[in-house]
Amino acid sequence: VLSNGSSIRSSSITANLGAGIVLGTTDGATPATGNTIDGNTISANQAGVILSPGSTRNVITRNDIMWNRVGGVTVTPFENAPPVENRISANRFD
């Protein structure tokens, strides 16, 4: 997701060789702000959701985040631009 203020709702994001959802670019060049990921099944991917450097005010809520190989919600490596003010709540992890 390279946009700001977008929503991903009630979707099934499964069986990707990479991440299910990436918010911003992993190098931090394009952070993502104010996006909502709500009510999805994010399953059997390499990683579930990745928060990229500088990504802020994103909401990840009420998702089933299961069976992803690397992790459910992962923060990418960062130096001077940590992701801040992101809300991760009411998700089901396995």
C-alpha cells in the first residue's frame, strides 16, 4: 500500500510468496499514513503485515492473521524513521 488514507476491508489475502500486506516501501522512501486494514483474513503468506519505516497512524484491527511464516505484524528495520502511532488491536493471531 503506497497510498494514504486507503482501506482494505473484508478481504482474504492468502498464500503469497512474500508479505500479505506491506504498508509503505521497505526502504522507507515512501511511507504509508492513515490506512485501515480491517476484518481481513491474512494467512499462509511469508509475512502477514509489514509496517515500513516512517509509516504512521495506520490501523490494523479485527483481522485473522494466521499461519504466516515470518510473523503476523512485522516492523521492518529502521534507523531514523521508526513507524509510530500505528494501532494494532483486536486481531486474532495464530
